[in-house]
Amino acid sequence: MFCKAALITANKNTIPDDPEKFYITSGLRIGTPAITSRGMGVPEMIRIGKCIADVLKHPDDEAVARAHPQCGTRVVQKIPLYPHLREVW
């Protein structure tokens, strides 16, 4: 899968009431704290979610994966991490 090329970060997690043993992780977690702490909201999450879904729908398509870092970069550039420090630097 080309998730690394798409700059998507996720981790494996257990699922509540999962019949598998506790050391078998059946779930995939994609966190949003970095998104919300940056001040992003629903519109940005919809855009990011569409990028993630597109990569997951086409796991073997390198062209799709390589197109998505630009997708995320465009969203991130609109809402800088420390906007109040931009004027200082």
C-alpha cells in the first residue's frame, strides 16, 4: 500500500468487543488531535477524509497516493500551525 507516499499516518488498535485475542489488533485508528488543535473543522476534515478514502480505495495505485500529499499540503497551508508567530519570524 502507498500510504507512506500519501503521507497518511495511522496505527493499529483493538476494537471494543472484538472477538479476537487482546494482542490481535483488528482496528485502524486515524487520529484528529493534530487537525483540531490546529483549528481545523468539519470542512477540512471532509477534505482530508476524501483524500484518505481515495488512497484506501486504490491501494495499489501509486499515482493516486502521490497526488494526495499535495491535497493535505493545501489544507495545511490555509491554516498554519502557529499563525500568531508568522508575523514575528
